[in-house]
Amino acid sequence: MAHELATKNDMAFIGDTPWHGLGNQLPRNQPLEVWQRAAGMDWDIKQTEVLFNSASGDGSNMLNLRLNKDATVLYRSDNHEPLSVVSKRYKVVQPKEVLGFYRDLVSVGGFELETAGILKGGKKLWALAKTGQETMLAGGDKVKAYLLLATSCDGSLATTAQFTSIRVVCNNTLQMAVGESKGAIRVPHSTLFDPAAVKQELGIGMTSWDIFMTNIKALSNRPVNKFEAMSYLVNVLGDASLPLNDQPNQKAIQTVYGLYAGEGKGSKLTSANGTAWGLVNGVTEYVDSLRRARSQDNRLDSAWFGTGAALKQKGFEAALALAA
């Protein structure tokens, strides 16, 4: 996970302080309206027409404003900061809808909101709820199941409901990719977001968690030797057609190997020490905490929704192949 966000007021949480103290801590069992204020989500997405200057560009100060009838500007209602320019067909999901998605799950489904916030000044919005499902691997290695809902205002992310696991010892995140569904439901912004339909399609019965739990237990029981470990890392992080000494991503490979071999959080637990599960967690810790990023805001964005998430998924699938 990221170690910081843009500002403290871009996130709210309950329980232990995450990400080195950033965010507003809340008591448990707060109404969603309190969450909305504390997480920096107490505003609406507004839209207005797009005007552009069609002046000749001859250096004069003349303005010739014209209307683009096919586009609209999205902006925040509180500070009027622009979020994006989109087509008029773009279906907006409001910040309050992201949190409202969890209302019935929290009240009758046994879920508990744990963190919520915004990224990139509000261009992405997310909330993460604990499902109540968890498992304990050998050596006290606890893994909990969460449900992440996220959306964007700039077209960079469909509204996505995603089962996600968090390894307690290090806060590493890993999507529960199971079968063809990849553990996620995605609603493009060309269609209206229907929370009830998404919940039905997800199947809150957590079948995906049961499969994921079986998989990670198999990984924790699969010992690997040094040759297998390096071959895995080259396959996930490098170019399998080149020898180890010629790998273009040599630094990343060595960093992840170090995390796997004892430097990583939880790497000495029985479940991870010299196992395929340890390899997966070396990759996830690298992506969530150490991989180069322009900012910690971008790191979290990548780890959950971008190239970092794809890299973690590649690592998980490669480990499953190793354990098969």
C-alpha cells in the first residue's frame, strides 16, 4: 500500500492508523455521512458546458469563445476544481454513491467500512470494507478479505467492485482473481451504475474467497528452491528469454528476491519462508511499498488499479502455476 496520500483529509479510517499516520481516524459504527466528510468526499460532481477559445492565435488578447456541444466539464462542487472533460454520454457516479454502496452490507451483511478516500484530487474515489472473512496460515500469517469499490471521474477507471485480500502482517494487498470473472465487476461509464445489480453479480456469499483461500494455502505448502525462485522472478519481472545476468530489470529482481529471502515483512513466517506464498508476497510488497512512483498517491493508484495491480496478478498466477 501507499505510505501517504495527497493530504490527510483525502482519507478516513477506523482501527489501527494506516499509511504512517495520514488520514482522519473515526470511531467505529459511524454513519456514512460522517465517513463522507472525514474521507474528503463531502462534495458532488457537477457538470457544465465546454467553452473553448477559437481566437486566431496572433498574439492579441482577443477572445472568441465557442461552445462544444458534444462535451462537458466535470468539476467539484466545493472548490470548483476541474476533474475532467468527458462526452455528454458519460454517466457520473457521485462520491456519496461510492459510500452508499455499502449501506445495506454494513447494516445487515456483516461488513464494516475500514478506509475510504480520494486520489488525484477527486478524479478517483474508493472505499474498502472488511467482509468478516479471514484465514490463518502457518506461523500466524493472517489474511483478511475485503470488498473494494472504486470509480473515476476522468474515464481512467470503470466503476469497479473488487474482492481484495490484505495480509495483516504487512498490509500488502492482492486482488482475489478467481476464474474468468477475475474477482471483479466493472461497470463502464457509458451505462448507469446499479448497486443492487452489482451486488447480485458479485455474489456476496464469497465463493471467490473460498477459492482464493484454497489457493493461498496451497502456495504456503509449496516449498521452492533458489533456482525456482530466481526463475519465477525472471518470469514475472524480467525477460525469460535472457540469462539472469543480462536481465534489464536486474535491480527489481534482486530487490524482490531480498524481500522473499528474509528482508520482507512476514517473510520469516512458516507460511512464507522458502515457499511460493513467500514469492507472491515479495512481489506484492515491492509493488505496494518500494516500486518507483512519482508520488505515493500514484503508487496507491498503480497498486490497486494500474500497472502495479497487473504485476501483482502476474506474480500470483505464476506462483499458482509453480504450485500446480
